[in-house]
Amino acid sequence: MSEKRRWGDRKDGRLIRDIDSMHFIMPIIYPNRCDNEAFISERIDLTAAERFLEEKNAANPEYKYTFFQLIVTALIKTVTLRPKMNRFIANKNIYQRNEVSASFVIKKQFEDESKEGLAFIHATDNTTLDEVHGEIYRQVTSCRGGKQDSTSDAMDMFKRMPRFLSKALINIICILDRHGKVPRSLIETDPYYSSIVLTNLGSIGMHSGYHHLTNWGTNSLFAAIGEKKERPFYDDDGTAHMRQSVDIGITIDERLADGYYYSKTVKLLKYLLENPKLLDRPAGEEVSYE
């Protein structure tokens, strides 16, 4: 059962009231998200993931299970089990987001002039890989079939206005953004209002790397996924083995938690991707990974 909304809460999050003094003061003296980024890079061994995907795709589903879907599901489960990763700072206050969500950009065609769409996945404690797979399929096919999301519609509307008017309205909306008052229709599929934003750089042959956060919206975690590639992994005695792997770059708002909390979060994410059968279990189901 969700908690009753209290004074100071937002429609998308609850104000964190029981907080230590350092985390109370930090948003006040460091108010901008982009000034408080921490970057973590992690390499994932995909040996188990490849076997797992082979089993999932053995029945030849119309829409294949992919590494990207595994990573989306693993991030959803990680944020569900590590709730401080689902917090955000707005107007110098820390909030706990009401739901776990993930978003990414869909390229309609791999061409320079091709338009982009936005995908937004709403998760629950019962979300599994199968549900993420189905929802990504639905949104990708809808987008590439010509349907446009509501946030893209809103951006098109501003573009059609006289420039002086659109700039004035967008400045007003930025003020509403700080107070959580932006109309839902404008941000319904805005990735920067989700728990996790992903970019699949590997799909266009690029390495993973740092990607900035934004002061707009509420997103506090950005994941950049690199290309799948054979890389060396070393045993304790120094013996090298070439294995399929992927590098993931994660940018987070360092004001939300401490380094120990972040290190355990990354450890959980890596464990889930190297033990992918756990992603067939509900997102809220606890995992022993230490």
C-alpha cells in the first residue's frame, strides 16, 4: 500500500524527512545535479548471459531476447532492491520516487536524418525479464510503425510557436519543473523523469563512456552500454581467458548516498548480469550477492 501524500511531497515522490544532517545540507550548498556527478565503469562477463539468451530464444520467439533487455531488467531489479538509487533532488530537497522506471531513445531507422522516439517502462516489484521484453517490443514496434509519444508531441508543439513565445513558455515550465508541477502530458515519456536512462552505444558500434546528467527533470542514474566484444579476463594466477563482455558506464548523483552504498549497488548489478536466471524472478525478490 502506498503511503498517504503529506505536505511537502510531490506527485512523483515523497519528501525524505528522516535524513542525516550531511544529506540535508548537501542539496542546499550543492544545488545542481550536473555539478554532483560520479562516474563508475564496470566490465561484465557475458558468458552466462550468452547461454541464457540461447535458451530463451530456443523457441524462436518472433521478437528475440537481447543483451539490452537483460541490462534494462537488471538495472530495474538493482534499483528496486537498492532504493536510495531511486531518489532524486529537486528544489534543494531529497525525494523518494514513487515508482521504478527506465527509459531510452528509439532510433526509427539507422540513418543520419531518421527521427527518434522515446520509450518509457514503468516497473513494479513483480516485473520480470519477460515483462520487460514484451513492453520493449510493444513500444519499439509502435514507434517504428509511426506512432509518436506524448513528450515528442509536446516538443513539436513548442517548435511550431513563434520563438519568443516558446522560449517564454519553456522558461515558465523550467520553474514548474523545480516544484514538480509540470503537466503530466508534457513529461509522460520524458526520459529525464525516469529512475534510469539508458543509451545503447553498442548498437551503433561505440564504446561505453561517461554521459552527463541534467538539471532538468528528476533522473539521477544514467547508464551507457558499450559494444559487445571479446576481452581478456584474468584468473588469480594471472592466466588470461578471452570472453565476450560489455562495458557499462554509470553516471550517478553523488548526493543521494555514500560510496559504500554505490559500490554494493554496482556489485549487485554485475552479479545479476553474470547470473541472468535471476532476472526471470520478480524485481522485488531479494538476492544474496555478497
